[in-house]
Amino acid sequence: MLKFLIGIGLPFVGVIGLLPWAASNDFYVLGVPFIYAWIFGWFVLTSVCLQLCWVLFDKKTEQREARGA
């Protein structure tokens, strides 16, 4: 269950749940409106969350299957 919370839940809350808050900000990040920087940042953070899930939960299973084959 924790795997789904990290891999799917956290990015969902970051993008969809906090989007109204991000849209209400009127400042710029490196010349880009904050809303665009927020969405682009979550592209990267979603990949980090998925990599974290793989390292914590799936890497051991994959290594066991490789040794058994």
C-alpha cells in the first residue's frame, strides 16, 4: 500500500490537489509563471517518486527473479 501512496498518491496530490494553490500565486520562477514551473517540477518529482518505489519495493524482487532464472 505504501508503494501506491508514494508512486501514485503523492504525485496526484501534488499536481491535482495543490493546483488551485499554485494557480493563485502571481510570481515568476526564473522568468516563468509559477503555475508552469509547478507543473514542470512535478514532472521531475513524479519520476523521482517512481524511482524511489522501484528502489524500495521492486528492485529486490527483480534481483531474486534474475538469480532464480
